[in-house]
Amino acid sequence: REAKAQLSRLIGGMTVVGAAMKRTGGLTDAEKSLKLLADLLERCLCVDPAKRITAAEACEHEAFKAVQLPPMVDLQEAPPLPEEAPPPLPPSAPPPDEPAAPPPPA
């Protein structure tokens, strides 16, 4: 109960939703969404792990039902790798165990 009261104070949802129900006899879509979100948050923040909502349950929560996701992007298969290896890169510095070449004469 204390967590629910803190959550209500934190987002003000329960007060807003309760007042709207008394005022109009029904909830607007925004108020319904707020109530669902408050329920989801309350269930996610439950201190007792046995009573806390699981990730899978949270994904299926009614709060997410109205969310319209963008269309899935069709993934394209990567082009095949070449059969032969590319030529090695030119050395930019001698390996640490080899002495550096002397500078060319001037």
C-alpha cells in the first residue's frame, strides 16, 4: 500500500484518474493509458520478487497493446565473402623485434 501511495504521489495518476471518474463517469483514452501505465509500473516495482511481474508478462501487459510499432525492416542477407583473401596491407612500421631500416642517403 505504501508503494502504491508513493507511486500515486510520484506520477499523480491515481488522483487524476479517480477525479476524472467522479467528474465524467468515465475515463478519457489518455487517462486509461495513464492508469494502465501506473499498473505496469506498480507491478514492475513490486519489492517481493515472487509477486513482481516477469519481463515476458510486462511485454504482454495491456499498457503496450495500444502502442503502434513501426513496420519491421526486412533484413537482407549479407553478400558472400570472397573466395580468396585480399592482399596483405603494406607494413607501416617494422615489427618490434626487427631493427628499423637506416634512412636513405641524402
